[in-house]
Amino acid sequence: MHITPDTAVTVRYQVSSAQGKLLDSGTLAYLHGGYEGIFPKVEAALDGQAVGFSTTLELSAADAFGERDESLVHTIPKSEFPPGVKVGGQLQGPGPDGQPQVFHVVKIKGTQVHLDGNHPLAGQALRFQGTVTEVRAATAPEIAHRHVHGAHGHQH
């Protein structure tokens, strides 16, 4: 079976920095066809391919997690947070557009908490290596929910 819109695709992948440092690896299942489950440049490279296809792609920051947005960096008084706030933690709050945004606690200095709403890899060029390990027709619920269910996908 070939990768076409509304197929469930499983990919074994590695993501490295442009300098070759391994940042992440694993298995990912996504719904093919513009459902935003994988980087668009990767999805385009996989379109029409089949199990066993391998690719290595250089992704600019814009093709990966986007450029850094300094408007998403904030310093907030520690008194505004619940006890137990730690570096590496995540908090949800309103983003610049008023929609929920995840902020990473990057530093606590005295009474100030430094938050960053950018993805930790924003602003970085990345290398994506992937091998297609499974392709199947997506189920009607997966298409309705816009993501793959089950192993390596979203669990309900």
C-alpha cells in the first residue's frame, strides 16, 4: 500500500541537530493528508511512498518547530505560581492570541520565574531521518478525530 491521503503511516525516526547531535528518536504514527501530525516537508517527502522507504531531510527552523518568538518569553513573580514550580516544568496560560499556550519554566532566579512559550527546538535547523514501517487505511474514527489511534498514535 502506498502513502496517500487518509492513510495511517508509522515511521521509525531520528531527529538530530544540524551538527549531528541526536535529539530524539522513536516511532511515530500519523494520519497522512495535511492533518498536521508531522512536519509538512516530511509529509511531502513520504507522499506516494511505501513500507521500507527511508529518507533524510534537512529542515530549516521554519520547516521544523518555527523561528523563536521573543514575545513568548516572560518573567513573572514566583508568588503568582503554585508551590513546587521547578525548572523544566510546564505551565499553561494564555498566549499572545488569547489561546491556551504551554510555557516551559526555564529559570527561577530569586522571586522571578522565567517562562518560554517557544518549543525547546524553535529556531533550530534539524535533520530528520525516517523509515516507513507501516501503511494502512485509516479508520473512520481516526479521520474524524484527525489522528491515528492505537500503538504509537493517540490513545482514547
